[in-house]
Amino acid sequence: MEETLEKIYKKCRKEEGNIVNILHELQEHFGYIPERALNWFSKKLNIPSSRIFGVITFYPQFNLRPKGENVITVCRGTACHINGSERLLNRLLMELEIPPSEDTTNDRKFTIEKINCIGACGMAPVVIINDEMRGKISFAQLMKDIKKLKKNE
Ligand code: FES
């Protein structure tokens, strides 16, 4: 890991005050931001790790834990809420046996994310399955899609 962190540091050295660029590089390389990398850059740049942690948690695109192989994003905007996205989300979490404080299945096959309006309100409720948007989706259809994903693995 040390070698990778050095490479990222060298690449971003000119803008070392811009921690967001470094975090993007880490996220791209590892798929998330490992705690060890956070601490390494904290020492290297003499920036308190709490400050870096604050930046990571401010931007939703950064993750402190690895995501699952499949990412299912449920829109929680107003139109989707009115059209049942909360019920859809809760049933999905139950079906995949994801505990309330977690977002990823134990086998790391699925991560469930929430997002605010993605601008497709006319198709509410909207779910994004691995970058593919699905509008007016029912729980039954969502489960069919999940079964297909499980079969393909
Ligand atoms: S509220 Fe879900 S797409 Fe707008």
C-alpha cells in the first residue's frame, strides 16, 4: 500500500493543499478510502486526520468502507417518497438482511445507497441498479433484478 500512496502523493504533490484531489485518487484506486491511507496522508501533509475525515464524510462520493459488487441506489426525493420509495428501501434492506446501521451485505455482494432527487420524478419511484436507472419500479420487479444479479455471479 505504501508504494501506491507514494505514487498518489507524487501525482497530487503540486496541489497538496487540495485534499479532495488526493481523496479522489484514493477512491478510484481502492474503491474506498482505507483508514491506513487517511492516516498516511495525515502524517505526510501534516493535516489532522479529523480534518481529512471531515472532508470524506462531507462528500457523498467518498466511502470509508468498500462497496459491494452491486450497488443499488434508491431515490429518496419527495416524488419517490410519495410513490413508496421508503417502503421499497425498507423491504430491500430486510430482504438482503442488511442491519439498520449498515449498507452492505455481509458477503459484500450488495450495497444499498440512498440519494436525493435525480431529476426523473415522473418515473417515481426510481432505483439505480449498477448505473442503470429503473423507473416506476415495484418491489417484485426489483427482487427479480436482484435474483438475476445473484445468478450472474
Ligand atoms: S424524487 Fe426521485 S427522481 Fe425526483
